[in-house]
Amino acid sequence: MERTHFRDVPAVLREPVPVLAAYEAGVAAICAIAAQFDDNTWNGFTPCQEWRAFELAGHLRCVADDYHEYLDEAPVSRYARLMATGAHRDTLGRKLARQNAAELAALGDALPAEHISAFAISARAYAARLGPVWDLPHHQYRETVVTVGGMAGAACAEWHLHAWDLAVAVGTHYRPTDPAAVLAGWVAGMPHLPLAGATQGGKISRHSDPWHAVLAASGRLTPPGQAATAGWRTSSTVWPLRLRRRRKG
């Protein structure tokens, strides 16, 4: 079994600068990869066969706005109340999936490029709000309090994961330039989804590559020695999402 000693992984989140640099890189990556799409590729499937690329563009817009709502109402937002139940991740996933699908269904019609543009504006505005409240509690899952900075780490990981989704959909390769920062964001912001094979605190992973560790934890890469989990994908605070398909005719 491969072991990588990710010692004190969340340490990079103690100050806003490192994680926000990785956060911005994730937003920029989504925009750059989205610019490679055309009408045909926007209608193609992402790595999760239930999602088309145009649906993922709309989802990105919705979830960036959700992060603002959660911050506005922290630590008693609807997301915080859900996490406070301490429910199993599958139960949480089903609830968030319904929420995400409803938000996408209510989203007004727009071209995918418009959704991506709106996502980038919203995501960058969110990052600009975080510095003064970085250390305040955002929500709690069981015994773990996630700070605003920790939630920024979760958002950072989500942007990079969706950049990867879009890259696969358009037939290109994606890897973040600072995968260790993305991993740190995951560990700090996703106590409900621990790293595959991790010890308490996320200090040991079966994957020697920090980016592979994030891909595995998100369900995008099968951990060594484990069977793939059919039908499980992550999104919107990294949980499964069933998105509506474009109507024909």
C-alpha cells in the first residue's frame, strides 16, 4: 500500500493567501477550459454520464451563488443546519442532490458561456469577502468545526474538480498547478468525505499523488485496492447531483 505523509495538511488554510491563490487558479481553469467548447461539445457528457457539459455550466453558476448564501447566513445557513445533523454522507448526498437539481431547474435559460461568465463573477466576488471572516465558524459536521477558511478550501477543491470534469468532456487533460493546496482545501472543508484510506486528520493517503487523492475522495478515481462505486459522483459541496437534461423539440 502506497503511503504519503501529508503532515498537517490543513496548515495551508491558516492564512487566506495560499488557498485563495489556488481558488482563483481553479476559477481561471474553468474559464479557460470552457472557452474550448463549441455547440457540439457543450451537449456532450462529462465523466459522469448523467451530466452534460452545458448542465455543469449551469450548476457552477448555481453553486457559486450558494456559497454566498451560506456565508451570509453562517453558522446557521441551510447547509450548516444540514451538516449539523451529522447524517451519513449518503443521506446528506440525497438531500443536496434534490436541492441542486431544483436550483438548476429554476435557472433561467442562457448559453453555457453566459453561465460560466456569471459563475466567474460570483466566485471571485465570494473570494473577495473572505479575508475579514476567515477564522469564523461556517458550519459543523459531527465533532469537526469548519471555518470560513475551511469552506473556501472546499470551494477551491470543487472548482478544480469541475475543471477536470470539463477537461475530460472536451478531450483534454487537467491537473492543478498546486495539487497540495487543493488537497489541503479538501481535508479542511470536507470532513464528511475523508480521503480514501486516510487516518484521522487526513495525514496518510493510499495515493502518493495529492491530486489523485482528491480525485479518489470525490469519487472520480478508484482508490487502489477498492472497487469503483457505481453511480456515485460528487458536486456542489461535493455531493451527487442529478441534473435535468435539455428538452428536445
